[in-house]
Amino acid sequence: MAAVDSGRGGAARKGREAGPPLLSLEQDGGAGLYRPAPGLAGRAVTCRALPGSAESLQRRGGRGTGRERSWSGTGIEIDMEMEMGCAALLWGTILLGCSCGPGPPGVGAAPLVTDTYVLDDMDGLGREFDGIGAVSGGGATSRLLVNYQEPYRSQILDYLFKPNFGASLHILKVEIGGDAQSTDGTEPSHMHYENDENYFRGYEWWLMKEAKKRNPQIKLIGLPWAFPGWIGKGENWPYDYPDVTAYYIVSWILGAKQYHGLDIDYIGVSKPKSPVYFICLLRTCSCLQVRIIASDRLWEPISFVMLIDSELHGVVDVIGAHYPGTKTVKNALLTGKKLWSSEDYSTFNDDVGAGCWARILNQNYVNGNMTSTIAWNLVASYYEELPFGRCALMTAQEPWSGHYKVESPVWITAHTTQFTQPGWSYLQVDGHLGGGGSFVALTDGLGNLTIIIETMTHNHSKCIRPPLPNFSVVPQRATFYLTGSFYMVETLQVWYSRLDFEYGNSILFQKLRPVWKGRFSLDLNVDEVYTLTTLKTGQKCRFPEPPPPQPFPSNYKDDFNIRNPPFSEAPNFADQTGVFEYFVNASDPGDHVFTLRQVVVQRPITWVSDADQTISVIGNFKVNMTVTCDIYIEKPRDGGVFIAGRVDNGGIYVRRAKGVFFWVFADGTYRVTGDLAGQEVLMKGLSGVRDNAWHTLTLNIQGNSASGLLNGYPLWENVTISKPKNGWAALGTRSFEFAQFDNFQVEAY
């Protein structure tokens, strides 16, 4: 961070500094330089959730611990933590006005870029702010979250949704499951078939209720990424029969209310052929005040059509675009509608991902007048080897261990979400900083003001898409004047983050000393985020560290014997084509009453290409394994099922999956293939397997050799395996057909 050298007027200097930045203040007309000592002025306010609770607040001394004092009560401890950089010289630093790190720049150092910015509301306000959110789905991105045990599952949810705690999201957008692959897996539909309705499948209902439990004001959005095949009536397109599609979506909206008490605020509409008719159907049939986001994909052609079609203009509330690169188009602006980046980010959640997120959170408004930005995705709760692993705000992909990680994008989110609310308004400012970077300012119209500043550099803020044009950001001094109604603001709380790409010592969401009344100056270095706000409610909250990461259990069993499962899917199975659900097999008088059943019998309508076979994967990438499962083929003549190991692909790449696949078919034959598509045949022969009977398959893979057993007896052996070298265990079916599985076990070593 740049330091201000008192009395020298200000060249920037770069260096490794452990403490917070320096702020110079001008108050009540008199100029004065404020130089906070590292460790004291940079005191970080954190709150840590503790077990138990107390009826009263208890003040405790923190002598000798690096904590000045703390209070605990109702299970939450507030820590005033002193940063310990230069601790030995702490008081000398205060007295001498020194700072940690190298000394001031020498003669000839480049001068700081200096600019002034006026924050004024006298000439009116800008657009209304609609909130920051994230997506669960598109698809199956929260699949493993539901399998976490308490207290870890609730802790993850608190970090995401609880106000003034962590990310404190304003919006949750979920996939309306369509039984189809939609990026990292399939999500079950509430209507597998035309005469079928079930509003307890999947986990999005549960997730929306958990979000509402923590923040009753959170906005809920539904968007179908895919549709069950029956909606297209034989065609791979969901909008040829708009009345059918509208009925399907409205059923989901009404089911959310009837069975879960959830009011859906927005529905996204992607690409209907007759948008006016379709959207009017949605509005009429739902009988609810659900607002419409269209096209929830691209700015055009919807914006142009709205300009020439007044009826369409009247039924669309928000124009949403995906990955707009912080830019909008002229036609969208001319509509006068709300403009949203309704899906964005999609970037690996390291510090570069945090830089991407910090930049677009500001610049989507500064450059594109977008008043909401929604991240794909909420939490990386899917196997990391699937496409876009860890492209989420936080990571929770080990329910078997309880391990999760609060990634840096969570705290970048907090810079905006903890100090604004939907319904606030942006100030009318240009928003571009003279030395690069951006700022936004928002107000609730009641005297509160929040300013968010970011100085992300190009290489440290690249999102996964679209390509980022070159730009430069340099150290600079920014002076802000508060005028209009903000002239009366007494103090602004200051929150600070710095992404350190040189040493890895990033500072995330640290509270600094307040800025006092009057104009103020900030020396901004690169890759920093500031929030200055009248609100005093911000907190950086923490639970005790979760358990350490552990690999998937080397010996894993599931007999699916659960009468009233909390979720429709078995733990840790990640469906990649088709849907595998708990099933009560009432016709079986023996050991297979409770099973896992593949239930999708018609190819879904999806934007990606499902496999021709159904498949669900499980576990870590392993080399040697034994997979055992009881199987039941329901489809006569040409039905078939498989178990597999070393499966190397899923998600949008599932069609190209390689591995070792052991197939048995209803016609009494078997095959061993090196791929899901069944093109690479390694061995084949007769098995004697028939439909509507239970059989036990066992697949052994050791090194470069594989063998298979049927009902405990060798069926084939000594098949040479050259690749892949490792992968998941899996099970599935030959086509979209009913089939059952029981007593699944995988031993990996």
C-alpha cells in the first residue's frame, strides 16, 4: 500500500506492508494528516460464533493475547483484534508518525495521480440498487452441501446468507430442475412426466427456506436451465407449446408457495418464440406478483423488440444478461427498464477470482448501469474434478469430512452487501478513478451513505469470461467532498481489503479507524477495496475452524434403507445424466424394498448435450478400486445397466467420459467398455442376466488390469486397461429407462 509522507506532499511508494493503509483527512476546514499505526488503527472487528449462549454480556480482559478486549453473549464473541505487525515498535510508531515497511521514496519518484470527486444528491439520484446475489444450480452446484452434518452445514449457510455476518447476500437464484445436465450435473424436476407432480424433489426448496430463515428479506429467483422431455412433445425445444411450458413453470411457482411457504420474486425467461404470449401466460396463470427477467441471457434481441413492441415492454420488468463484461447496449438503456447482470463471475475462487468479483461488482454499474449482479455460483459443493471446479463464492465439497473454506470472494461481497440494501439508490457520479479503478456511492435517502472503491489491476481481476481488454491502474490519491445532504455526515466507518499477489498476505475485510466529518483523502494502491459508510453494523464473523480436509472414505457403503429420506437423492451421488432417486419397491418381499432408482425415461431438453446413457458418479479420483452393486433391469429385451470405475469426465463433458464400464443387458449378454458411449469394447460375452431379477455385479480394477464378477462368480478377467489412470466410481443405465440399484459399495486404494 502507498504511504503518505507527512510534509512531502506525496509520492507513492510500494512495499510489503503488513498493516492497513494510510488516510489523510481534512476536517472542519483545517488540514491534518492522519497516520494510523499498523496494528492499532487497523484493528479488525471480527465476530466469532461460539457454542452455547449467555443471558448477559460479560466483559473480559484480553491482556497478553493480542486482543484488547472482548464481549461475549448469546453465543457470539466480538473480538477487537490488534494486527501484530511492528508490535514491538507500536507506541514508537504512533509517537513518531512512522509506518511499517520501507522508508519514503527517494528523489525522482513518480508523483501520485491525484483527483477529486464530489458526492452530492442535490440534483437527484441515479438508478435504484437491486442487490447482489448468487446462483444455486445451472447446474447441481449445491449437490454436496445438503450432505454436510451439523453444525458445519448451518455455518456454511450463515456465511452466505446471514446479514452482517459474511457474504450477506441479497438475492438467491435457483435452478428450476429439468432432469437434465446443465453444467455440473442434473437437478430433478418437480414434473418428471406430464401427470407427475412432486414438490419435494431435490434440494433447492430446502436451500431457499434456509436462506429465508436467515434473511427474510432475501429475493428469490427461479430460472429453468432445462426441461423434461415431455414438454417438447418430441422436439428438443421447450417453447413450441408455450401453454404447456407456462403451466410447468407456474406449477413450480405455486408449489413453492403451497408446500414451502416461499414467495418467488422473479422468474427468468430465456428464449420463447412468442415472448409476449408466453410471459402473459406466466403472469395470468401464476396469480402472483412474480416479476419477469428477460431474456435472462443476452441484451439482444429482447431490447430491440421491446422498443418496437409496447406490449412486450409492458410485461418485462428486468432485462438480464449473462457475463456482459460490465457493458450494456444502447437499446437496453433506451427501454428504461432495470438492467441486471443476471449471471456473472464464474471464476475460480482464489484471489484473482476475488479481484474479478470486486471489479465487476462496481463496474457493472459504472460502465453498464446494471443495478444487480448475480454470481455463478453460490458455493462449490460439487466434485472439484467436474467442470468449473471451485468457481463459486466459497467452497464446501467434503461433506464426509465437514471441511469447508470461506474464500476471499465472500469478503469482497461483504464490502457491498453488508452496507447496502435493495431499494437504496446510486448517486449520479461518473465512477471512474483517475488512476484506474472505480467507485460507486449509494444512499438510502435517509441520510446513510456507502462508498465502495476498487483498484483491481488487469491481470489480477480476469474473469473466466468474456475476454478482458487491457487497462492500467496506478497508485493514486483520491479526495472526496461530501456535499448536499451528505455535508452533515459526521463519520464514515472504513473497511478495507488488499489482495497481495506478491507475498500471499492478503488483508480481507478489515475495519480501520473512521473518517471524520469533512472532505477526506485516500492514498490508493493497486488491488485494494475500500468501503466507507455511515452504517456501523458491519462485522467479519468467524466460526471455529472446520475439520481438516480428508479424502473420500476408502470403504464406502450405501444400502439405501431409509423410509423417509430428507432429500430425494442419496448422499454423495452426483447425477450427470438422468435422475437417481430413493425408491420404495413395494412389490419386493425380500431384501430390496428400499432402493435407488433411475427415473428419467425420455431425453430431456437441455442447452448442453446429455449422454445417451444415464450415469451418477461418486467419490474421489482413485486408481485402484472394487465396485459392487446389486442391479435390477426393468426394461425388457434391450434394457441394461452398468457399474464403473475410473470415470474421468462429467458435467457438460459427460458424453466423452472414459473409464472401465461393466455392462449387463436384459438379453443375457455383457460388455466391458472403455467409455460411456460403449464404442470402445474391451470384452463381451454371455452372462445369463435377465430383466426383472436382482443380480450382483462386482468390478475390480488394479493397475492396468480389470476383472468382473456376476453374483460372486468370475465372469471375465485380465482385461488390460491403459487409460484413464484414475477417476470416480459410477453406476447407470444403457438408455433413459427405469432401473434399480441396491447395496452399493466401493473400496478404493
